[in-house]
Amino acid sequence: TQLLEQSPQFLSIQEGENLTVYCNSSSVFSSLQWYRQEPGEGPVLLVTVVTGGEVKKLKRLTFQFGDARKDSSLHITAAQPGDTGLYLCAPRNTDKLIFGTGTRLQVFP
Amino acid sequence: NAGVMQNPRHLVRRRGQEARLRCSPMKGHSHVYWYRQLPEEGLKFMVYLQKENIIDESGMPKERFSAEFPKEGPSILRIQQVVRGDSAAYFCASSPGGGAGDTQYFGPGTRLTVL
């Protein structure tokens, strides 16, 4: 059984602060995707990481895939209210994505 | 480019009725996945289909649930004799291939409420 944990579960911060959320597993994965989901909507893909140690940047978001491909992190610089949402990591080995319960981020103006 | 389309967006059924959820994948995508999200829980994989084939149904409940992806038309997730516990958001995703490196793109979901 693959154990997938995302932390923290909840995060409330002020606009302009930096934050990091984590995705950890006991298993090695071929790839990992990060999604953001807003209430009433489907998950929207942010990034796919494939190579151990890979770092990808998307404006103020920095994603890193662990060297051993068992964990990942998402760092947001100078958070804005528009970053509010549920952040889901979804590792993948085969056809299906495995989702954690996510990190609920609230950014206050 | 149109994304993954799902309809209806909201569906209300009484206990014992049937629910049919439709998913049209992105253009050029022949792989479809269904996930279920119960209130306050993460998304759980249900089934993976290619055109006219079920590839992996390991997440499907054994009874009342079925899925198809015909040669023509959308993928259908069918729930027979719905019960209150079936109330959830059902998401469809599509990808161009089925490999671990192929990105899955999600639709907006169908929110099923069973009265």
C-alpha cells in the first residue's frame, strides 16, 4: 500500500508571505503532478515533474521533485489572494493518479 | 482548444434511480479516467478506459457502477439504483497516452446529489 502524505493540511497566511507545502511518500514514483483545485471546480494542472532532483518554476511557484523520487515540494513566493485553493500532489507509477488529501491554502489580503 | 467536457455539471437523483455522467475528452486524447471525490476527501481513482476497452477498473465498486468509452461519443459513467452514499463529485480526466509520463487533464466535474 502506497502511503501519501501532504503537509500542512491547512495554511492561512497574509498576502506577501512565502510558504512551502510538502508531498511525501514511502514509494518511488515515475512522475508526479501538482494540481490546484478551487471550490466547485476540477483540479487544474500546475506542473509535471519526472526526473529526480528536477526543479521547475512557474512564475512565483517553484516545484521540486526529490532526488529519490519519493517526495516533492511546492514553494510559493509572495503569496497572493489568487493563490487560494486546494493544492494536490498526484504521484504516478502506472495508469492511475494517487491523490493525497491536499493542502488547503487561504491567502488573506 | 476545448478542454475536457463533463455534463451535467449538477445532477440530482432520488434513491433507486439511475445516474448517467458524460465525459468528452480533449481533442486527440484517447485515454479517459474517472475519479470520485467524496466531501472533504481526496480524489479516488475509479476506472481507466481507452476507446471500446476498459483497461483498469480496480477502483470501481463491484456493484451498480459501470463505465464505457464507445468508439463514437463520450465516455459514460453509469450508477444504477443510487444510494445517498453515492453523493460526490465525479471527475473525468483525459490524456493522449496511458504512460506514467502522460499528463492527465481534468474536467470540471459532475456533482451528484442523491436525495
